[in-house]
Amino acid sequence: MNAEEITQRLELLRLEHRDLDAAIIALGEATVPDQLQLARMKKRKLRLRDEISWCEDQIIPDIIA
């Protein structure tokens, strides 16, 4: 993947992460929230966060001085 592809992927991941966050909040505010669904959404959100971090690291490499 080149830098442009990684940047595009990063934008999509951030958008999905925001959407998932909104869905988690909405589901959590339900009268009887589905705990299993909430857990799955939270795990997906964590995986997205890890992938976002990886993409950011590829764009801005860690420089040890």
C-alpha cells in the first residue's frame, strides 16, 4: 500500500469508527440494551482503533533519535 491508499483507508476507518461509536451510544440508551450486541460492537470498535493506529504509524513512522 502506498501513502495515498493508506490515507484513504484511514479516512474510511475513522468514519466507520465514528458511526460505530454513535451506534453503541444509541444501543446503550435503549430501555433493554442487547448486551451481546454491545460487546460485539465494542470489540469491533477496538479492532478499528488498532487498524487506525497501524495506518497512522505507516504514514508517520516512529523516528528514534
